[in-house]
Amino acid sequence: MGQPFAPPSAPFDFTAPQIATVTVDGSSDPAGHSCCVIAPPSELEVFLFGGSLVVREPNGANNVPWIDLAAMALNANSEFYGESIGTVAGFSDIKTTVSGTIEQDAIYTTFTIGADGGLPTGQPLTYNLSLFPGLNAEWFQTQYLSFHTQVGISISILSEENLCPVQWPSNDGLEMFVTMEVEDGAEGDADWWLVMLTEDGDFFHFDLETGQFEPGLEATFQGPVMNTPQPISVLPVIYPPTNNTVIVFGVDKNPNGNLDLELLEGTGFTFYF
């Protein structure tokens, strides 16, 4: 069995988007609004970006107006709060609030629809929802500048200024370099990953042929881990596709073309505009 869905442990945590199964643990509906309000969906997509939790409908859908939420900042206790305004049961400008916490087994939430009294009778509809991401929903913990693994691979990702997080220049691109050193006994084939995760939950991979980040999650290279004779430039005056971006460089020692998170050894940078 895979590892449980673990709560974040650092302010700069990132995950790939995960589909979470939604269960209704309870509800409160004294005015009988549930007859006219779209019911909770059976699945939602969740991920972390820069210490904030994103909860949204899968595949870019917008069928449930009271789940049109912006990213929600996590506090030190992995608690979050968010709000949305939308048309609910034919009534416009209805406020929905959501609060909750990320725990070891699930994300526990309370949605209050009509929190400002906008629904008829002024009484809200409340749902207690539990979100269960799939097993092996690993949180990315980005480790900055360099990382030395227990298997003897030293990986670095460096900017021109060696700052983290990096303020992307407004006029000039920022050049980035990666390096790797391999000790005796740590040799072997691996998937090499140089990936970009945007705040929208989209993956891009660095393509050696084009020299650019291309859409999708693919290994940049498959082959033996090796020393880099000098830092390799991977961002020659290039800009990320969205405002906030994390870039991860690493290897996993199972060269199958799939991102084996439990084997991934790597380091990351966070970029903000």
C-alpha cells in the first residue's frame, strides 16, 4: 500500500494536482435550500502551490458555482479559509465560505453556502466534506540550491544570483544552471527530470531537442547518472508561462519514463513575479 496523504511541513510545499474523492460527512439545511442548490461533486482536484491549497473542479469544469475558489493560504497548523461569490439557486452574489484543515488521512472542510444571509430566509446551507486524494499523493518539498542524497548523488540548481526564492527580473531573463556529482557506488541508469509546475497545476518538461519547456510531464533524459563537467544552462533567457512557478531538477533510479516520486532525489527553485 502507498504512503498516506501527508500534511505539508514547510511553507514552500508543492504537489502535483490530485483527484480527491469527496464524501459528505454531514449537512445543515434548516431552510431546505438543498432542493435547488447543486449538490457537492463526487470528485475534486487538489494541489498545493507555494504554501496555499487549491481546491477546484477537475478538467477545468465550472459546474458548481459555490466551489469557484481562489488559492487558500495554509497557516502553521495546516488550516485554511476561503470565500467565493457566485449565482446559487438562481440568486446572484451569494457568498460561500470554506474552512478546514489538512490532516494525515484527508482534507476536512466545511462549506457554508449563503454565509452572508443572501439566500431566502437568510439561513445558509452547510456541508461538511472530506476530500480523500489517492494514495501516493506526495507533497513536493522543494529544497533550495543543493541537495546531497543518501545514495551519493549531489544535485544543485543555481541561479546567477543564487537567491531563493528568486524575483524574476522584469526586463531581462534569468539564466539557470544544474549540476550533478556522483560518488562511487551510486552509478546506474535513471530518469532525469527537469520539470516546471505552475500555480495553475500544469506541468511542463524541459525538452533537450527544442531547448524549451514543453507542456506535459515527461522525462528530460533517460540514461546513467553522471558528473556534469560544468554547470549546464537550462534557462537561457526564458520566462515561465505564469506568474508563480516551481522548477524541480532530479533523478529517479527506475528508468521507466514515469515519475516515481518515492525514488525522486532532487532540488527545486520557486519563482515569483
